[in-house]
Amino acid sequence: MVNDLLFTALLVLMACMLLGLLRPRWPWRWVVVVGMFVPLAELAAYLILTVKPTRAQVYGSFLAALPGIAGAYGGSLMRGVIDNLRQGK
């Protein structure tokens, strides 16, 4: 388990941005889909590993959805710009 919240936030940002770029219609759904796996990974680490995550790590795992929001809506916005450029508007 990588114990770095910034790396986790970067991965959530990139995944949500890619999904928002590919399917821009409802970007909030990508935040929910990708963001739920971070707390689930913390729960799995708590149940499986001998070294337990701290309370701050558990709360921080829910905050990983914030960069996901920026990524999903940024990807959706990029898709709109690219589509407008292709149409010549």
C-alpha cells in the first residue's frame, strides 16, 4: 500500500479526467465511481494488513474525491472545447 495521499489524489484526478473526456455527459458519476474505490482500498488495507491505517488516513481517503471533481469536470470541459474546435465554431 502506498502511503501517499498526493499520489492517490493524482491518480484519482487522472482517472476522472480521462473518463470525463471520454464520456462528458454526467461528469459527477465518474467522481462517484472512481472516488468510492479509495475508501474501499483503505477498508481492505485495514482488514488485510497488519499495519492499520490511521484515523487521518481514513478521513483523507474521502477527501480524494475533491481532485476527482476537478478532473471529471475539467475533462468534460476539454471534450466540449475539442468538439467545438472540430465543428469550426
